[in-house]
Amino acid sequence: MSFTGKATYSAGTTLPEIAEDVSDIVAIVSPYETPLLDALGNPLREATSTHHEWLEDTLLPNKDAVNDNAFTDPAADTDFVVDNGSRFQVGDQIQIAGSRELMLVTAISTNTLTVVRGYGSTTPENLADNQIINILGNAALEGADRPTARFTNRTRCSNYTQIFTAAVEVSGTDMASSQLGMIEELDYQKQERIRELIRDLENTVINGGQAAADPQGSGSVRRSMKGIVGHLATNDFATGDSGFPAGADLDEAKINYALRQIWENSSGNVDLIVVGGFQKRKINAFCSDSRTYAAGDTTFSDMVSVYESDFGVCRIVTSRWVPQDAALMLDSSRINVLPLAGRSFHFKPLASSGDYECGQVIGEYTLELKNEAAGGMIRGLSVS
């Protein structure tokens, strides 16, 4: 028999007699995570100018290249031209990369070296243009005068601060009204705008660029920071480059090639590999062929959070804002995201000219990326 008494559905479609049941939690579906900023952590200092600068230096180079295609006898010639004769000293032991032959430099004339071939009872091998020369070290004569002083000049590197801001404005009526979710509307709007700006800060730290003219800003030029992608130049690898592993899919061969090149070019200790969602799935697949499970296992795991190679232990960070065709390899100890002194994200109340409260959330930040050769990037990877 059907129910004939009063029921909730008897109250009509608007339910005027029934108290509303609304959760106090406001669900946010838009992404606002900042995994790279979280991995880098808070900086230990602040920037003190809109033009933030830092000093970088390098050791004297111990590599050069042959710049000579006029050998009469590549296995016996004792004179040949190099790219940079100033990198060598008389008494240097040198060796062509991949060769067993040692040579001793006995004279230098601009970029022309005179050497002893087959030094140390090694067997002379053919020389060729563009071969890499490794400078092993200098053998000084006992009692000799000091050598000519050599040094490198420190370089000043810089970036500009960028202002991030958003307006907040709430009417007096809205502030006085009871809100679902137990919200104080002005505070809620502040929190929302700060979340958006921090999200935009991470996106800019990765992808941002500077104006080509007047990067310091003016009344008509907006000052902006250069991001990580814009800084990385020395170790910028792309699929199809000579020597780079073949194929467009991200695999271990490409990761290890990039890590090895960074290791050879710098003292960088890469500890972060930052990728988007598609490339993260490619990294997860590195161990798919060797994954095993016992009969009683009920959890299927398909995730690589740390990649350990001969060139470092790298945490895998997945950020929505990394270009989908890219993988970034970073030394987190050389990267800081700095606020301008007193200008970290905060709410600045403004004078109201009517029946409302208003202000703006504002912050000013810059990226400090030291020794860009200590990091690297792979571009041109497949995304489907």
C-alpha cells in the first residue's frame, strides 16, 4: 500500500519547508598546485632591487678542439692548429678524446701547438679536424720560474622582478549576508586570488620571458622575469640533434644522455627532473618490463618517483606548466625564487569610494638561476 501521509516531496519543487543541507566545504576543481615551487622550498633571502644580480665564475677550461684540416701525415705531424691556443701551456700533457696517444706541448704560437707525438711510450694515432683535446695537466720543470698567471673573469648575471597582482572587491551587502559554507566573503576572495597568483608564479618561473627592449620596465613596458626555459642554453637538447639518441619518445637513453652531458659540462648535481603529465607516464614506463607481482598482491603500482642513475639521484616532479614536449633537468641548489624585500604576496587594502570594501593582492618576485650549464632541457618529445 502506498504512503499517504506528509512527505518531503509534498512540499513542492522549491522545498520551502525543508532546511537546506549544504556542505561547509567549498570544492575547487581548477588546478592550483605548485609542485616545482614546493620542491625548491622557501628562499633564505630576499631580492633588494628590481634588477637582481649574482656573480658566476668558471675554472680555466681543460678542453679544446683541433682546428686543422691540412695534415700532411696525421700520425706524425708535430704541429697543428687548435681553436684556442691560450688554453694551453708549454709542458701540458694532452690527449685526443677516445685516443690512447699522449702528446706533450713543447711550444705555442698563437693557436698553433708544437708537440711531442707518442709521449710516454704511447703509439701515435691519426689526428683530424674537430677532434676534442683533453688537457690532462701541466708538468713543470724543477726550479723553473713561475708560469704566466692565468685567470677567469667573474660574470654578472641578472634577472628582473615581476609584479603579480589581482583586485578584490566585495559589496557591503555581500559582506553582511550569511554565506553558504560559513564563508567570510572578503577573506575568501583574498584566498582565491592568492591561489591564482601563486599558480601563475610557478608558470612564469618555468616559462616566463623578458621584453627585448627596456626589460627594466617603463611607463609603457611591463617588467617581467626570465623563466627556467629561457635560461637553459648550454645543455639544450632536441630530438633529431646530432649525437642525441634517436626517436621522439622519452626514454632512459635520452635521460641518461642529457644527464651525462650536464655532468661532463659542469659540477652540477641534477636532483630534479620536471615534466608534464604525458612525459611522466613515459618515465613510469621505464620499469614496466621488469615489474613483477606476487600471487597475493592486490595493489598495482605504476609510478616512478625517483630516478637513480650514475649521474645523480633525481626526484621526479610533475608540473602542469612544463611544456608537454619537454623535460627539465635541474640542480635545485642553484635555483631560488625570491620576493623583492617586503613584497611577498600580501593583501593591500585600498580606500573605498562607495558601499564596498576593496583592495589588491600583490607580490613581486624574480628567478635566480645560477650556472645555467648545471641544468638542461630536452625538447621536441612526442606528446601523443
